[in-house]
Amino acid sequence: MFTRNKTKSEGKYGFFPADSISTVAGSMRMTGDIEAEHDMRIDGKIYGNVYCNAKVVLGPSGIIEGDLHAQNADIFGAVAGNVIVKDMLCLKSKCNINGNLTVGKLDIEPEASFNGNCSMVHDVAGVQTPKLASSPKSAELVAEY
């Protein structure tokens, strides 16, 4: 009576709620590459590459020391590496990017800091995001859940 039925969608690794978001909390530090099929929010530190087939929100305390590959991204924090976004990249006020950008669309707010080259790619097929199943580690990590 008081519960809401959530729709589920099928990903490569089974069913997950359609509104699910992977979160790296502010107190977390992760080393190694991260791969996700659905949205992510990162408030902690990641020492490695991030591969997401959906939207990534890097919070104000979030730091990525590695490349970021995503469909869409909102950056409030810091990235020390290249950012490759197939659709829309939003650089929010007070974010800090040290690396090259390859994007479909770009929105930069005042006070955002960006040091590197930018390539606007209108053919999103030209931006390659590695497939999640390409790494044997991804299958091992899912099996541990």
C-alpha cells in the first residue's frame, strides 16, 4: 500500500533499479579503474580511470586522478587527467580540470578552471568508451557482490 513499484532494467550483470546510482562517498579512497553501467556520484578520491555508460556527477570534494569516460558529466570537483564525454560536459563553478577534453557539447560556468586542449566532436561515434565486459576484472568485481 505505501510502497512504490520501481521499474527495473536489465544490464549486462542482471537487473538493477532504473533509478540506481553508484556512490563513492566523501570518506572513500579507491585505487584502480571503476566501471559502471548506470549513473555515478563521486565525492571521494579515485586514483584510476572511471568508465561510465551514463552520467557522472563529481561533487565538490570529489577528485579523480585518471581519465574520465562518460556519456554525460557534471564536474564540481577536480580531475587530473583527460575527460572524454560523448554528450554534455558541464564544468561547474570552482571545478578544476588539468587535462584534455573531448566532448560532444560543453558548458563552462564562471570561475571554472580548465587547463588543457578541448576537442568538440559532433560525431559521437568518434568518441570511444571501452565496453564494460572488456576487462576480466569487471566480471570478478561483479561476482563479489
